[in-house]
Amino acid sequence: MARQGAMAMELNPISSAGEQTVGADIEALVGRLYPICRSITGDGVRKTLSILSEHIAIRRIEIPTGMEVFDWTIPEEWNIRDAYIADLLGRRIVDFGANSLHVVSYSVPVHQIMSMSELRPHLHILPDQPDLIPYRTSYYNRNWGFCLSRNQLEAMGDGPFEVRIDATLEPGSLTIGEIFIPGEIAEEILISTHICHPSMANDNCSGLAIAAFIAARAERAGLRHSLRVLFVPGTIGSLAWLALNDAETWRIAHGLVITGLGDRGDFTYKRSRLGNARIDRAAVHVLSGCGGDPKIIDFSPWGYDERQYCSPGLNLPVGRLTRSPHGEFPEYHSSADDLTFVSAEALEEALVAIEDIIAVIDQDRTYRSTNQKGEPRLGKYGLYRTVAGQSGKVPEMAMLWVLNLSDGRNSLLDIAQRSGQPFSEIRMAADALHGAGLLEDVSKRAG
Amino acid sequence: MARQGAMAMELNPISSAGEQTVGADIEALVGRLYPICRSITGDGVRKTLSILSEHIAIRRIEIPTGMEVFDWTIPEEWNIRDAYIADLLGRRIVDFGANSLHVVSYSVPVHQIMSMSELRPHLHILPDQPDLIPYRTSYYNRNWGFCLSRNQLEAMGDGPFEVRIDATLEPGSLTIGEIFIPGEIAEEILISTHICHPSMANDNCSGLAIAAFIAARAERAGLRHSLRVLFVPGTIGSLAWLALNDAETWRIAHGLVITGLGDRGDFTYKRSRLGNARIDRAAVHVLSGCGGDPKIIDFSPWGYDERQYCSPGLNLPVGRLTRSPHGEFPEYHSSADDLTFVSAEALEEALVAIEDIIAVIDQDRTYRSTNQKGEPRLGKYGLYRTVAGQSGKVPEMAMLWVLNLSDGRNSLLDIAQRSGQPFSEIRMAADALHGAGLLEDVSKRAG
Amino acid sequence: MARQGAMAMELNPISSAGEQTVGADIEALVGRLYPICRSITGDGVRKTLSILSEHIAIRRIEIPTGMEVFDWTIPEEWNIRDAYIADLLGRRIVDFGANSLHVVSYSVPVHQIMSMSELRPHLHILPDQPDLIPYRTSYYNRNWGFCLSRNQLEAMGDGPFEVRIDATLEPGSLTIGEIFIPGEIAEEILISTHICHPSMANDNCSGLAIAAFIAARAERAGLRHSLRVLFVPGTIGSLAWLALNDAETWRIAHGLVITGLGDRGDFTYKRSRLGNARIDRAAVHVLSGCGGDPKIIDFSPWGYDERQYCSPGLNLPVGRLTRSPHGEFPEYHSSADDLTFVSAEALEEALVAIEDIIAVIDQDRTYRSTNQKGEPRLGKYGLYRTVAGQSGKVPEMAMLWVLNLSDGRNSLLDIAQRSGQPFSEIRMAADALHGAGLLEDVSKRAG
């Protein structure tokens, strides 16, 4: 995929050759987050936020067990210290210490000697992928279980086994991480990513790391819009945040759920339920100039937290950016989603794409040409090549499009879309024309 | 074509293996209607209605000769007892008794000895299909004629011939058959089919037989909408019915002209003049799930009685369902459209498709989710699989679509269309959600 | 490309076989205009208008140097008598007399002995097309220069050279040619073509000649709409006309910029900024029936005078018809655009297409069928074939479309578009139906 990043570079320069690239920095952060056992509650989330906080201050919101959020209730807090299946000599056959995926998330504690026939109903494998450990959860149904590879299972024999899950499921709280960077206007751009998945690099250490970098870079660069970044446990976390901020969700003028951005697949953008909101148009415009073969898919009530942001009574303009969509690659929700599955290059490209989308939203303006009848004579303003028939340096086509469509109704994004010119060129042309007094800014005041 | 029929089966079970299939029953009825010589008036129509009345009560409307209906006038009634061309030894060369197509419909009586040169202008053949008898009419131009195969004509010699048409063309009446099954609401679904064609199995014994079965089965099953079935002589019959019911046509909320449904071609749905009425959307949705390669064509003022229902001052939402469209298959309007041209399987598939379209219209509802903000927790209502990552029996995607789009504006058909899920699954999901108290019925009261 | 011309022939017959074709007449006119050195001002324009005036009276508008037109100012008038580069023996190496392209348009006078190194910055070639002379201008930047082929340049040696441009650049006026043919209504159809290009046959002797023929033929035939034809120097000419007629531009109800119509490429129609104005729909309809592979392209603010007519504060419904678009063929803006590059056949086809587009606009009407409910019985009015099943001479499908869609809202062009029937057949059907009293003319009164 070709590197664009014209916009991103204005927010914050992407590292030059010779330096450590920002992609490598993100990859390193992914590596630190990877081993932690996260779930929808518990210390794994808090430890993750602590590491992310090394890059930018993150506010923690703790929501107590039992609190009602819309149709849901904050569950008990789950914490796990150790878990294993061992033979009676104490040799661990399946060991939580080796991979946090080995325990079904939210497993109740167990410590018992049992035969394979007793144990088997609690074991989860991927029959068609004999080397891989699956990822399983049982949040709202009290149960326990282990996930292991089919190869491990087949080598286990009949037992007896010592089975232990040293976990607690007790009243506590659910933790959300929130960053808010106030801009010049109250309208917010939301970036939301889920923090509940254990040791999987792409799903979702990639989203967590990129979100932290975006926030840190945006804080340094400064945006016109306010920026809100949420690290939420999937579903229950976004519901809880929405319930707590019910009177303020109107401020979310544009939003992106981000996840699964480190693999080698092309980008996939899923439209908001609104279908053609500004965020949708900005994302489509940026991705279409990104190279590769980006897929643009319609909204469906399946996926990540966009399901909640786009529920009918909220209907927020929130789309979703991923690479290979969830459930459509063999490594999905398994131990194959490890650190080798993500790359610095893919992570950096994703950062650039998201920053470009944010820039399009943030830098969009609506102008009215001061020459409504006929074109202005660009040469008078030093904006024309000197000998006709030879092309100049100024993006003349972009200037002509801006002049022709700037009737006070079309924004720069509208003009970029209709003309097929990159937003960056349209904005450059508009800046030149505005500087020459040929455009009047008639953008609606937001916020 | 794959058998769907999920909806039809609820209206009335389609016969199971081992029994006589409903398709065979329809085919048998086609076989009984086939020999009768029908025209736009006369006893052939009445005899046809008598046979159809063995399946369901049919009201006859007799409209007297000379009555004006819009721009038209009810013609004299035509009845025919016998017709032939014979040699002077009385041997019949062309015999109406062998095939009712042999006489041009509405031929005035004739009984005369004539040479081939006198007779020839009254003979109609299909030059390129030497075995086939064409179908010809001369309703509004007093004339007489015989239709025969080119082979018959070439074997006739120079004559002289005895030419006889024992017919009467006298004041009488035009006959329409009407079935009305009142539903819970005054809004009607109209099924209209033409009853004026003589011995052709597909055009239109197929439409007549299927319409009778639909009415009989709907009466047993019960519909929310009222159902009106019309057996009308083509053009003049629908015009007469519309003129007589001019103040009540607004009740026709959805309609289908059906004909030519027994051949082996894929379905063809012709949209109403409105283009995207509920009937159009329901038909497109059902046919797209039917297998085969259904064709959806735009309205044109050519074809059957949809021309009248869709005239500009009525503009009723009436589409048309056929298989191979009229005029586009070699057997069209000829003796090749005989009983071998239709099959029980094709007839039953057509019945199922029409009943499914009716069911979509009849069972469509508009709901509002009781959880407008955020999804409900389906597990609380027993509507969720127990271990995440394993699929359950409930059509979860359909439930999520219904919940997400049920904002009080989208009906189940809208949801089926946007989601690409079959209407039957969307309705099943809606029933489950409604049963759990998660949906409120906000359908507009009709009628 | 197939010849249509059904409409054009009604305006004015296209010459029959045996006669001199109108295409040959246009080609002959192109040949007379070709040698003249035109620019945005000066006697070349006036001489061109004199020749065109042999076909139809043309009003000249002289706009004085220094007058402000919107953001622009009428420049000094440029006239050139002679120009050459010669060796010191007086042998001309580059001679304006041989081709008016040899001098950069608007060159200031020069007469000097200079070496190649001094001269070279003033020489323009096409490096990749060694035989061709480019076309260059320097209207708003005082400069001088010569255009020549690369081969000429390479043969020139180091000089010294006598360099002479015998031109004047002095206060004078800019000349516009205008034809106005009043019709029955005040709404105008505008044909605009640029008159500022020197010796290039396609760009734009073709447009000039065709425009004159269209005006002359329309004057003889008579139109309902008023017709205005403008011969304008590119950009500054249309701006000047628009500025002078600022209060009257609303009368331009439909417009076409025409140019480059004599080459062998298929037609290219560029939509107005409005995108789907009546002129756009008429052009698309006519071209789609023209044969060949016409291209329909969206508006962009690049090209000819449509840029000014479609500036945001005017936004006139003006499209553009060319064959191969400017800049997309190798002969563009060079000496290869000579008389061999255009053909009588292509010129005549273009005339026919434009006249057909004008005819669709001019002959469009909106009717209301007097039978809103049900079809009328065409046989009563002598408009039906006598024996059903055999096709008659009357375009029955066109009649049925007109009857069905004539609800007072659809014009004949709307009906032609929706039905896919040629406008000429739809109009013929409408005339027959109107003659029989079956249609009432409910066209909005224009003007």
C-alpha cells in the first residue's frame, strides 16, 4: 500500500529514515501489552492502562459492580492469578502462565482432581486448526473452562488430572480509560477501541497502541475539534460510557471504532448506520487514495462497539476501521494472533490513515468565491502559470474546482469528492485562493 | 429452482411426499380448463368459472352488451357451437372440435361453398412454424377466419370447400368472476388473471387454476388483508371491473396480475408503474430468494391487465408475475402452448412464490425496540447462545438487525431488504423479540 | 457512426445523394477560415466574421480596450502583419506567412539581429513530435516568441538571425459575433463557439463553420425557441458577453458550447454544472441513438467557455459537445490540426446531432391523456391495427407509452427517456394522439 500521510504529517511528523519509525514504536508498545490477561473487568485492564499512560495521561473511570447501564448490569470483577491442568506429579500440561488464552475468560474458581471424561466438557479446541488455542469467554453464564490446541488434547491421556483455576469473581468495578483533548470547538471526534481481549496482538493490542499514539500526537499538534479516545471493555464498556454520558453524546460529531490494524490485510471501512455521514465520506475519500484495495462495507449490527454507538436511539456517526475484518481470517480469535501476525509497517500505515481521516474532518471548511460570475483572472493574483500551454507548479485544476464549487454550499470535502482530487490538494488550493482574497470563509460555526 | 415456501407453508401446508402434490392438483385443473373455447364473452367463460367454483365460491358479474366502460363499450356476446372446413364429401379438413384455436375468436357466422382463392384471405398460419396453429382474434372488427397449421394448408388443394362457422354474435353480457375474502383490514391484495384465452395451457389456464387455489387456500388459512381475486376477460374485463368499482379502487393496496406460470422458464416480475411500491419490493425480495435466475423488469404499457390497473389516473400498485414473458417464447399464442408445455412442479413453485409474496405483504409490521439506546442483553431473555464463540439456534443476526433498525420507521420488509436476510427469518426474530417484550408494535393502522 | 437526423431533416433537409452535401459545404467553409491568423482581438476575428456573414447576418459587438468585465479587463488589440526568422541573406527559416501558428499569439513587436543563444528562450517546439509546430499564446504577459517544429530548430545552426515580428499591441477593441433569431418564446437556446484560435481546422474552424450553418438553417426552418449564436474569443469573450448582458442571462434556458467537431473521434458530451438539465438529458438521449460510442462526461471546470457559463453565480444549463476532447489527441493544439484532420462526413454528422438536440428541446411538450383511467380504445380513432396479433404501421408502443405517462407531469422527453423509444417516434405518436383528441397540451407556458 502506497504511503500517503500528507495530512498526518501536518499533525505530527512521521519519523524520517534513519530514526526509529513511529511504526516500530507502536509495535514495541503492542509487544508490551500482548502478554497481559485482560477481560471485561479486572487488573489486566488496569495494568494495560498503566502502560498506555506512559504515552499520554489517561483518566480511569471505575464503574461499580451492580450498576445498571441501559439494559445491562455491571458484572462482578474477575481476577485470575494462576490456572493449570497438571498430572498428579504436578507437571503442568496446560498452563495459564504460558498463554492467557488457556483459560475461558470469567471462569469461576475450581480446584479438583478429575478424569478426562469429567474434564472434557470444559475443554475447548479448534478441531480444524490442531496447533492453535481458541479464545473463549463466558461472561454472563457462570462456568469454567480451558482452551488448548487439539494437539495438546490428543496427547493428554485419560487422567486423572489436577485442575485448578485460581480466580476470583467478586464485587468490584469495571474500568474504562478515557482521554479528552479539548479543541477550539465543542464538537468531538471519537476514537473508541476495546480493551477486554487477552493475549492477541492484532485483536486488540494494535487498536490500543494506535489509539494511544493518535491521542499523544494530536495533543502535541493541536486540533480544532475536541478529541475523545475511549479504551472500553467490549459492549458493556461502551454501554457503560454511553449511559454515564447520556446527556452529552450529541457532542460526538464524528467517530471511529478502531481495531485489528496490524495485520497485512487491506483496510476495511464499515460505514456508520447513517451510511453517508461526514466521517463515512472522509474515510472513503482517504482510503481511496491510500493504495491497496480498501473495502468499504455497509453498516450491519455485528462487530464491535459501533453496534452500541449506532443503536437506533443514538445513531451516532461512528464508523469502523479495521484491516481484515473479524472472523474472516484464520488467525482470528486464536493463539495465531500473536506478535508475528502484526508488523510495524501495517501499524504505521493505519496510524497515518486515521490521522488523515481526522485531518479531513478537522480541516474541512466551506467557502464562497468572491467571483461568483465568471472565473477570476488568476494571473492578477500570481496564481497562474506564465505561458499558457505549459503547466505550472500551482495545482490549477484544484483551484478551478474550488472556485467553481465554492458557492457557499459545498465544503472542501464535497469538492474533493466531486472532483476526485485529493483533499490535501483541494485544501492547498483553497488556502492559496483564500490568501489571495478570492474566497470568503462561510463555514457554519460549530459547537 | 429451489423450493422456498417458508411462508406458503404457514398459510396452508404444501402437500408432503407420498400424497398427491398441490402442483399435481393444479395441473389437473389446468387439464380440465384447457379444451374449453373461451373468448372475451360467452359461455366458455361461464363454463370455466363453473369448474373453478368447485374449489371456491366465485361471484359472477354479468355486464350487458352496450354498457360504456370508460372509453370502451361492452361488445355483443359471442358463442360458437361448431366450425369446420370440409370437402364436398363432408370430410372435415379443419375442425373446431379438435382445437378451439382453429376459429378466429369473434368470427361472425358463415356457411358457404368456396374455392381456395375465396377462402385464402380468411386463413391464418404461422409460416415459420409449419406444425402449429396460431391464435387470432378480431374483437372489434367484424370478420371471420380459420387458423391452421401451414402443413394443413399445404395439403388442402384448391377446393371447393364447405366452410361453416356456427356462431352467434348477439346482445348478451360480458362475464367476470370475482372472489372476495374479507380480512381484518379493509386494505386489499388483488390477484387478477385473464379468462379470455381459448385452448392454451400456459396462457392462461395456468393463471386461472393458480388463482383459484390461492383463493381457496387463503380462505382456509385466513389473512389480515382482504383478498380479491378477479377472473377478467383481458382489457375489456379489467376496464369493466374498474369502471363499476371506480369509487373503491383505492382499497387495492397491493396487486399482482398473474399469468403464464406453468412453463419451465424462470420467473419474470414486472414492476408496477410506481416502480418501487410495497408489492414491488415484496416480489423482488421473495424472488431473489427463490433460486433460479428471476428477471425483474420495469413497467411498460404493454402486456396484460396491469396496463389498465396502472393507467395514469389509477396508478395502482399492481405488478405482474409470469415465467417466460409473453411473446418471448416460440410456443406463445399457438397450439404448442398445450398441456405438455406446463408442469406440476412449475405450477406449484409459482403458487408458493405468490403465497410468499402475499405473506410478506400480509405479515409485514413496524416495531420499535424498547431499548433504543444500546442493545438489550439477549441472554436475560433466553435469546442468547450460552458460550460466546459458538453459534446457537436462534437467528442471532436477524435479531440484531431487527433490534437495530426497529426505530419505528422501518418495517420488517425494510429490514429484510437492508439486511439481505430472508423475510421469514426476520419475522421469526421479530416474533421472538416481541414475545420477550423487546419490541413494541407501532405499525400504522391500515384501513 | 449511423446517420440519424430525423429531427434535423425537419428543420432543414440534409442534402440528398447526387447534390453537394451540406457536409462538403461546411468543409469548404472550414477551408476558407483555416489560413486566417485569429487571436482574442484583432482583424483576424473580424475577417473571420466577414466570411461567416456570407451565410447569415452576424452582428458585431466591439468592446473597447480597458473595459472591465467581471474580474477581467479587455486587453489591447493585437494585429500582426508579418513575422519571420531569417538568415542574414534574408532567407526565411521560420515564416508566419506559411503558418499563422509560427508566432506566439500576442507577441510584442521585435526586430533584431540575434544569436541562437539569445533567440532560443523565445522558441517553442514539441520535443516528442518533431514535425509539428505547437500553438502558444501569451495574452496577459508581455512577451514574444516563435513556434516551430523540432526539425526546423535542429536545422537552424547558431545564427546570427534576423528576427522580426511586425505586430501592434494598441488600444482598440475586442470583437464578438452574435446572431439572434427570435422565436415564438423568449427562452433561448445558446450555441457558443470560440473564434480566437488561429490556423487549426478542428479547433476551431469546425465549430465556427457548423455554428454558422446551424443558424442559417434554423432561420430558414423557424424554431419555437429563440436561438442565439455567439462567436466569442475564448474566456475573455464569453466573460465580456456575460458582463454586458448580465441582466438577461436568465433567458438562456439551454445551451451548448461546440468545438472540435470535424475529427474522426466519437462524440463527447460534457454535462452542465447542473448535471441533469434538460439540455443534458436531450443531448444524452440524442447521442445514445447516434451510433458510435459517444462518451458522456461530468462537468469539470476545465475546457472551453462552459467554464464561464457554468460559474457558480450563473450556473447556466450549458453543456459542451465535441468529438475527441481537447488535449486527448496528438494533433491537439499543433499544426497537425490541419485541413486533412477534418472530414465532410464528420462535420455533417455533428451538424445533424446538434440540430437533433435543438429539435428535442424545441419540440418537447407535456400532455395529459384525456383517458386517465384505462387506455382509450385506439381502434375507435383509427389508430389500431385491424387484426390483433399482426403489427400495424402506427408506432403502437410509442402511443401506449405516451398515453400511459401523459399524466400532465411527464414531457415527451421524459417519456422518451423512460421508454427508451426515440424522441422522434414519441413525438410522432403524440402528434397522432393529439390529432385524435386523445391528448391535451398542458405544457407550461415559457417566456
